[in-house]
Amino acid sequence: MILRVNELNAGYTWGDNLVHAVNDVSFEVEKGEFLGIAGESGCGKSTLAFSITGLLRPPGHIFSGSVFFMGKDLANLSKEEIRRLRWKDFSIVFQSSMNVLNPVLRIKDQIFDGITAHVNVDKEELLAHTKKLFKLVNVSSEFLDAYPHQLSGGMKQRIVIASALSLNPKLVIMDEPTTALDVVVQRIILQEIDELRRKLGFSIIFITHDLSLLVEISDTLAIMYAGRIVEKAPSAELYAKPMHPYTEGLMNSFPPLSGKRKRLHGIPGHPPKLSEEIKGCPFATRCPKKMPICENISPPYIEVEKGHFVACHLYK
Amino acid sequence: MKYLIRKIMFLLLTIWAALTINFILPRLMPGNPAEVMVAKFRGKITPQAMNALKIAFGIDVHQNIFVQYFRYIQNTMKGNFGISITYFPMPVKSMLAQSIPWTLGLVGTSTIIAFTLGTLLGIKSAWKRNNFLADMSVPIGLFLKSIPYFWLALLFLYLFSFKLSWFPLAGGSSGKFIGFKEVLDILYHSILPAFTIVVAASGGWILTMRNNMISVLSEDYITFAAAKGLKEKEIMYKYGARNAILPNMTGFAMALGFIIGGSLLTEMVFSYPGVGYILYQAVESLDYPLMQAIFLFISLAVLVANFLADVTYVLLDPRVRSGGKE
């Protein structure tokens, strides 16, 4: 097992305000696994990614819970020990790769410094390795000397992915890495990522608001709603048999790959505000299968079938 | 390269404009320096002497204005700025040659020290935000920035020179020494004035650098640098300060440009023999040739400093290099 997240609670506080963005989230990632986490915008996905990697900055805080990376509790490590883990053992690709490159440094220097911060290599080796990385993500190595403003969005994205893979990490967390790109490029990059995973054997946590993007590629899918994971199952099973009414709603919001044409349905209503305390099931106000119990008691997150977890009162 | 050529052309054009305005302005004013001289001699001057004076000052009213203009340009190129009235019969050229080194030494050095110090403190205080000491830099910076300079300088002079006698009361040197001892003497005389400039000027740099740095630190590339596991120092300087300093370069260049004008107040309070001090005296005694030359030098220095800022900008920011285009 690469990663275990245990009842993690995180969010933002300033003054008397509190936003509970990640609520009792637990999951595990196996070696080589592709875990997709999907949910609407503002449901706490990015906060989850930042909490796991220890990059959450004030006013963000981890309230409780723990993150075990290869058996080590990250909360018990010193700043320097975590710094040494970064990039080498786990790396992260951000939502806005457009702005993650330093505008005044050459591309190659920004890849080099991530490498030399962790291992000692000479210049030639560094260059050869970076060229290999560029080939991996299909970017011509003539862009090594370029500055970020000279590259297109897709190229920047690929370069950031190349950088994230530069030290062969065991886990790569991707927080909506393709959101800013068009559908065609999105798909190509996603397939490239998956190929690289098969070749290099790292695990991926892929976070997106676009469930349709993940269904085919990921091994496991987790659905997030209002800061909680409401359902998690192997992708094929989740696609074939969504249990949580929210998952069902999501599945109905994009067209199936095959079969007859159907009218698509969105989910009426809005997700609850994470800045207010939620009583009962957070989906209750929008749920078509609501029962009286849903309004008062938050459903437990339980394993209903083997490997299929769900938090809903419909399943006991 | 194209950018550089464009900037050089622009520099030459503005220099020409400055020269021309400098020529026109005094001619728009009533009276002329020779008449001032006459007043100074209380009328005890012959018409012949008066005429000689006019020629010496380069104001020959009987000449065509264009001829005057070309002669002015010619003289300026040769560094011939006429004769000072206050320090008659010293040529303006030697007045400037005497005072510029003092000013460059004192104001130049302390401006650079103030910028470096203020920038470093600004970086640190932004990086260590929410730490009490770091956050105190804001009220302290504001206090230093808004305190009237002459008052601060007078206070320091009173305290350290008059009361405690740690430093000399006035002047750039005591003139009693030669060789290495003279250098030490000059340094000794410059410590207190330099200190007041540094104290007063660094406050502004602290504030602006802290502001720039704080907004840069919230950029995604800073978080990404942290995610890469870079060392703190590297993130702070290579990723943070490297970007945060860009907007300050123009301000710094302007400050460098104004060095040549001297720090009027500093040089007055400490009776320092720099450009500011003679400018003050030139204004007091309506010494047009001297004023004109000093103003010309100030505008040239500002223009050149601006040009250098543009060039440095190109070196520091690759986005400017391509002029916004690919």
C-alpha cells in the first residue's frame, strides 16, 4: 500500500469563520493503482489534494485525521523530512498548470532544480534525463531553453507532468491537470498519463470534476460530495451499478458510451455551503430517494459489497 | 536587439528635448544674469565691463536666437556651461567637477545601501509574515517613510555630533590630511549623513518590496516550487524575490537618476560640499548658468538611469525581451 488516508478533516478558518472542506475522508491507494476522485466544483477535492501533500497554507488547516505514506505518518515527520519526500516519493500536478512555472526562469532550469534538490547528478546527466522526460510527454526538446510564456497551455501541462515524473515517484497526485485544456488535448494527455503509469508503475490519484473523463481509465473511482467521499468502487462496477443517488445523478448527466439516445438529466439544486454545519446527509435536500432519517442522521460510510463503499441510508 | 535600438533612439530624442527645454526656459524669464551681476556690484560697473560679462555668460542678445541655440549646443557638448555668478569668476564646469564626486560618493553609496537593505528586509518580512518582528516592519517602515527628513537629519546631527561628539558637525572632510588618512577622514565625515539617508530611504523600499513579495508568494509557482521539495532559501530568492523585485527596478533606477542632483536637505544640514549644496546657493543668488547646468545634469542622469532600467528589465524579465510577442 502506498497511501492511506485516515478520517481526514481539513478546511479553512479565519476569525470565527470555518469552512469544513474535507470531512472524515478515508481511502487507500495501492501500488500502481489509478484512483479517480470526482465531484462538483467546490466539494473539497483540491483541499484534499493539498492536505495529503502537506501543501495546505493558512488559512487552510488539517483539523484531524492522518495521512500515511508508505507506512509513515506524515504528521510525525519534520519539515525537512517531508521536503525530502516531495517529488522523489510523491509529486503533485496542479489545477492551474498555466501559472505553476516561474515566468522568469528557463523551462529546463525549473525541471533541473526539482531534481537537484533531491539527488546529485552532473549537468550532462541532468540534460539527458530531461530530454528523455520530454520525449515521454511528447514535447520537443528544443523547448528546453524556452521561457514559460513562449509555450502553449498544453505544452506547459505536459512539461509540468514531465517534471512531476522526473524522479520516478511512487505516487503522483493530479489535481484537475487537464481542466484548462480542450477535450481533444485532455483525452490525449490522459491516455499518455495512463501509458506512463503502466510503463513506470507509479500510482495516480486523479482529481477532476469531469466524471466521464475517468470512467474508462481509472481502476477505482471515488465520488466526493460536500467534503465527503459518498461512494467508492472499482470503476467498472461504479459505472454499471452506481449505488448512491448522487452518483446516479452524475452518471445521468453525461451521455453513455453506447446504447440508445436518452434525455440527459442534471441534478436539481445546489450543493450545501461548506461554511455551514450540515445536519444529516449532505445530499438530502437534492435527493430523489430521500427518507425521513436522511435529514437528521449522517449516513455511515460502509462497505456494502466487496470493494464497494457507500455512505447512504438506502444500504445497510 | 530591436528593443534596444528603439530604446536608444528614444533616449537620444529625450536628451535632445531636455537640452532644448533647458535652452528655452531661462530665455523666457525676465532679466539676465549680467544684470544680476550688476546688482551685485551695486552699479559700480562700467558699460564695457557689462558687455564683457554678457559675452562671458553667453547671452548675446543681439544675436539671432538660432545662432544662440547652435552655440549653446556646441558649448554644452564641449562641457562649456559658462561662468558661475556666485563663485565668480569660476567656470560652471569646474564647480560641477568639484561637487559631483562628493555627491556621487555620499548619496550614491547610501542610495544603493538603502535599496539593498530595504529590499532584503522586505523579502524577509514578507516571508516570515505573521511573525511579530516581521510584521513590525510595516509600522516601522511607514514611520521612517513619513518622518520629515530634515528633522531626522537635524536630530541626528544634534545628538551624535553636537551632544555626543561622535561625528564632525559639518563638511565633507577636515582637509588636514593627505593620502590614506584623507580617505579615512572623508569616510568619517560621510558616516552620519549617509546613515540618515539610509534610515530615511530604506523604509519605502521595505514597504514596497514586502508588498510585491506577499503578492508573489500567493502565486501558484511558489506552491509548485514547494511541492518540488526545493529548499526554503531557493523558493524565497529564486522564485519569490526574483519576481517580486521586477516592479521595484524602475523606482530604483529613478532613485539612481536623482543621485546626481544630490540630496539637497542632507547636504544643507551637514554642509556637505555636493551638488545639492551648490544648487541651493545657486538658487539663492540667482546663479542661472550654474542652475542651468545642474538641471541639465539632473535630467540627463534621470534619462540615462531610465534607459538603464529598461535594459536591466530586459535582462531580468524574459517576457519583456520578446516585447509581448512570441
